[in-house]
Amino acid sequence: MQPADAARDQAMMPDAVGERTFHALDATTGELVRLAAVIAVGTELRVRAAMARAVAAAIPVAWVEELILQSYLFAGFPRTLNAAREWRRASGVHAPPSDEGEELAQVPEWAARGERTCAVVYGEMYDRLRVNIRALHPALDAWMIVDGYGKVLSRPGLDLRRRELCIVAVCAAAGQDRQLHSHLHGALNAGASAAEVGEAIEAVADLMDEETVKRVRHLWARVRGK
């Protein structure tokens, strides 16, 4: 481990204890949003500390489980597997014996609910999105709908508003401006208030460098029309 990484990890360890204040977001949603970003960009030690904090903050187990599952869409399988491992260790909660994600016969249902959920998130831009993604590759369009919005983001364990707030936090912390722009609108379309979206960004500002923070805040101001 490099000295800079060690210093960041040491600074993060107190994140497992103490209180964090939220205003627009309720405390458990705020903690979930923060956890989403740490899973996406944090080191293993930072994720471990964040999982300990999730347990101490009494984030509902179903929310954490769903957040971890959706992380593979935005952070990749390696980070998702590491997050699941740290969650099992910190919480003592065992994996369920079975899950609908195993039932591949549900692909038609995933496709149908994926179309519905994606249409909510993208609103009037939905049809244009489908054309643009298919132009990149037809498989990406199918996977976006079936796997992304159907199989994962339409699962009942976590509501779409909270899912989108977590996605905003992840895209901001990871510096993914194009996706952030879409999901800033998506969070609003899913029922989040402007104050909640703004607080989701600020909750993870310390995980970004100064230039990224400025860029993200500017993008959010443009989305709000300010």
C-alpha cells in the first residue's frame, strides 16, 4: 500500500463510528447514499469501515443487500464481490438460500419491467436513449433493459428513488459525468426532491478531488436551471 493510500484509509476509519448530519435526506437514506459511493471508489479498508458504519447506523438489511447487488452495474463485479464479503463479515447476515435473480425463465418479465423502470428514469428522453444505446451496440441496449433496469433496478427490496440517489452518488464520486447528468434527471423523475439530490452529492464530496467537486456542482446547477 502506498503512503497516500494508507493516509486516506486512516482518515476513513472513524467513518465507522460517530454521527453524520443530514437535512434533506433521512439519516438512513443518507448513510446508504454514502455507502454506495464508498463501494464504488473506496479501498478495501474504506469499504470495511463503511460496512461497520452501516451496521451501527441500522440501515435496513434489505437496502444494503440491494445496494450491493446494484453496484455491479456501476462499479463492476470485483467491487461488488468485495462489498458483499465485507457486508457478510460486518453484519453477520447470511446470503438467502435462493433469489429471483437465479430464475432465468423470468427474462421476459425482466424485460417488461425494465422498460417501465427505464421510462420512469429517462422520462421524455426514453425513446431517444433506446435509439442512442442501440447505435452503440444492440447487445448493450438489451442488457441495459433486461439486466440493468429489469433484473436489478426493478427489484422490490429498495425503492427507485433511493436507488437513483445512490446512483447519483456513485456517478459523482467516480467522475462519470455523462451518466451523472442522466441520473440527476432520473432521481428527480423517480420522486427525489432537488434538496435530496443536492445533499446526495454533498454527502460524497470528500471522496472527490477539488476539480471533480466543482464540475459536479456545476453540472447539478445546470440540471436545476441555475
